[in-house]
Amino acid sequence: MTLEQATLDQLWDFQNPAASEEAFRRALADPAYDGAELAELTTQLGRAIGLQGRFEEADELLDAIDAEQDPTIAVRVLLERGRVLNSAGHAAMAVPLFEQAAELGEHLGEEFLAADALHMLALADSGHAESWTRAGVEYASGAHSPRVQRWCVGLHGNLGWHLLDAGEAHRALVEFQLAEQWAVRVGTPDQVEWARRGIGACRSAGA
């Protein structure tokens, strides 16, 4: 049996990957978790380690996971392998892993993971960032869970920064405004502030 996303959310502090690493190590020492749950926690430990730039260590940890024991774990392993590659500067190698994760996640009905994979494709495959973002928003906005719908904040916001960097401030403004709308609806106060910073940056750029 796999874990609820809320359980993993409680262990994550994306502003402090080292603290997240410690939280996942403590969770892995908790006898309350079974084998599949431990494997899922290990994927997140690998992610926390990768975020600290320890790519080889993260790879070794992900290599040791038996991804065949549960399809959801297989999706998470694909996602985290892709993230490690992307963070290490190998975005082109990460793209097919994210594509597999999106396809398998959607097939399994794992809406959160499928939306996450589409979000990562929009980041890693920068030449197709807009089309991946549109696909991600279409998928996430129709999800049953507000937690999955929250991906629309990041998708619109990331595209906003991409367009702003490309000198398209007016188009970027639209994306940040959409990100703000989703953040107010289903997001967090930090996401609302993040979207508004983007709006401010577009205004400063003449949008």
C-alpha cells in the first residue's frame, strides 16, 4: 500500500532539502511503515539528496529500490531519476523518464504524479515548455483533488518566468495572473505571493 500525498507533504520542506533529508531518514526508521511505504519514502529521500547536489548518492539510492513491487513506486522512481538528471544538467536524458512517468501515472489514475511529471516536462523540455504546460494545466485542472489542481499554479507560473526571460512580458503577465487565480483558489499563501512577484516583474518589464 502506498502513502497519501499529504503524508509526504508533511515531511517536505522544499526551502531546506537537508532538513527534508533528515525527516525522511527518521521516517524510514519508523517501524510503522511497511515495505512498499518504505520504498516510497526512499524515493523522496533520493529527491532530497539530489536537491543538495549529491547526484551519485541519489542515483545509488534510487537504483536500490525494487520498482516492480508496486506501479506507483515505479512512477516515483521514474520521476526522481528524471529530477536527478535534470538537476545534474542532463535535461535531454530526463525528458523520456518524465514522459514515461506521465503516461504510467495517468494510466494508473495517479493524478498527482501524472501532473507532477507534466510539470517537470515543461521545465526539462524547454523547447516545448508551452505545449507541456498546456497539457499539464488541462490535466490538473480537471482532477478531482484540489491538491492536484494546485499544480496549475506552478505550471502557469513557471511558463510565466520562461516567457518573461524570453522578453515576452505581456504573455508572461497572463500566465502569472492565471497562476495567482489558481493560488487563491487552491494554493498556499506562499504561492499567492510567488505569483504576485511574477506579476510585479512583468509590470516592471513594461507589461
